[in-house]
Amino acid sequence: MSPPGRPQGGDRSAEPDESAVDILERPLPPTRPVELDDDVGGSVFPGGPSAQMERMLHDLARLYQERNDALAEASRAHYESVLRLSLAAEFKDDDTGEHVVRIGFLAERVATLMGERPGFAKLLRKAAPMHDVGKIGIPDSVLKKPGPLDPEERQVMNRHAEIGARILGNSRVPLFRMAADIAGGHHERYDGRGYPRGIAGHHIPLAARIVAVVDCFDALLMDRVYRAAMAPMPVREMIEAEVGRAFDPRVAGTVLQHFDELLALRQRLILDGLTVAHLIEHVHREPLSREDLWPAQRAHWN
């Protein structure tokens, strides 16, 4: 016989809904004492079910924090490995590797001057140094050739963009997704005549459009195996000539407007003697944020 007020049979639809808190706070029905083993003391739920739930939530929070810490450490280790690989690639084209160190800080400053959000600029500083990591796959006979490349050698050289995108791609961490976009897109042209995909305008990721100008700015000002460093004025004129052609007008316009400031920043970075080791140390002192670690949508390189 069912208790008064309870629906007959198995139909419980008329009963009021109870929340998990209601159930936890409901008094336990009388029951016989629990027999405990000699090596177990206390009760089944020391402090009651509310205390047990609090301990469970505390344990879950601790596990979640440990998982995030492990992910952040793995990201730092990944960053250090790829950055050192980028340095090895740069050594094939530049005996000092200074270009890799400078380009991140210069790109970050340009993004800030453009009014981009601080999180984007900071991530760009970390990602930009990996822009030419694909050069690790280019033969020295092509990369170090002192004269102009013939058409076949140019095709080989151009492969470094796609190689870099493949090295950095398929990551769940936005830092490496941005780096893959930069590696694969910083030789695209605003007018669509670049490589490797021939995309144009805003179809090129903004990070890649910024690095394209900064890469040109810094590279022209330094000695290369195939030419001497250029003076600032001819560099400025070359960038001006490519506005709307190779370069995004907004990005190039920012670089031209603040040209002297960027020259001063570049000189300060040289005088400070920053190395790749400093970049790695800086990242270890500045943990990746939750935003940096959060998965984001992007087109993957297949």
C-alpha cells in the first residue's frame, strides 16, 4: 500500500522536482549502525555529506589546476623546442640569429601601434620568431647561394613557407596556430601574387601581414650572404613602393608613420644583446595565459 499522498504505481510525474542540493540536504532516513573494519575509523561521510561534497569539489579544482599547469609546461617546452629549431634554420641564413630575436619585439610593437588588443600583440611577439622555421628543410646550396636564384632554385626556396606551416600546424594551442599562419602566410602578397597559396588582402592572416612588413624592414637593414645591409632611407622607399602591392596598406602605413621609432627599437634590441635564450627565459617568467591555451578555430594545412 502506497504512503498517503504518493501516486499509485510507478508514476512519479506528480512529485515535485528536487535539486541536487535538496537531495544532499535532506535528512538521511534511520538505518542500522554501519559495521566498520578495525583499520577504518570515523564514519562513512566524516562531517556529513555536505563536507564530503566540499572535499570532492576541492579535489576536482586541484586536478583541474594540475591539468592546466601540465598543459602550460608542455606548451613552454614545445615553444622552446620550436624556437631552437627556428634558430637552427636562421643560422643557415644568418650567422648570428639576431633576426629571429628582433622580429618578435618589432612585430609586437607594430601591432600595438595599429591599436590591436594587447593579448594579440603579446602572442605575436612569441609566434613571429618562428616565421622562417621551414628553412630547416631547404638545402644549403640554395639557401647560401651568393648570387640570384634560378627558377628551379626559387621554387625550392619558396617551399620553406609551406614546410614551416606543416611543422607548426595541427596544434591545439593558439600560439602555434598563429605561428603556423605566419610561417605559411608571411610571403603572401596583398595583391595575391605571393606564395605558397596566392591568397590576397584580408584572406591573409593579420599576423602574417604584420610579419611580412617587419621581416622586410629588419632583413633589409642587416647583412646577408648575398648582399650588404641597406641604409634606412632606401629601406623606407622600398616599403613605400610596395604599399597595396606586397604589403597591407594599414600595416605598411603604420611602419612608415613610426619608422624612426622602430629603427630606435631595433637599435636598442641590438645594444641589449638579446639572444634566443633570453626569449625562452622570458616565456618561462611569463606563463602562457588561459586565453593563449584555449583552442581556437582556424584553417588547417593539409
